[in-house]
Amino acid sequence: MATTIQISENVKKKLFQIINKMEQELGRRISYNEAIEKLIENSTKRLSKNELINHIEKYMGIFDINEARKLLKEERELDLERERKFSRH
């Protein structure tokens, strides 16, 4: 069942840019619905333990330990901010 949502012109432009990028990557046209679905899917995707280990092994030795801690702290703060925004709605 289809429904209508209201978004600002700014958000519409950004969503349109995301759709264009997705279409280039997929080599086909996609709907606004499919684009929003993919965005939601990507924002909630969790890595399995093996995927996480593979990512870690791939980048081991690239970061200085202090730099890695700083990046981790920044990412955690961003996650908390996102969580606060969603909990307000």
C-alpha cells in the first residue's frame, strides 16, 4: 500500500542524488521506495563476528593505537547522537 510523505526540498535533492548514485552502481533505475529501503537497511546492518574480524585484520597496523582509540570514541559519539535523534521522535 502506497502512502505520501512530506520532505523538504533539501532532503528531496539529497535523496535524488543518492538515487542517481545507486542507479549508476546497479546499472538500472530504482524507485524512491527502493532507495529509502536500501538506506534503512544499510543504517541498521550489523556485522557478524567473522565479518568484523575480517575487517579488523584487513586494516591491522594501518592506524596508530591512539589514533584508533580517538576514531572509535568519535564513532561512538556519533552513534549516541543518532540514537538520541531517533528516540526523540
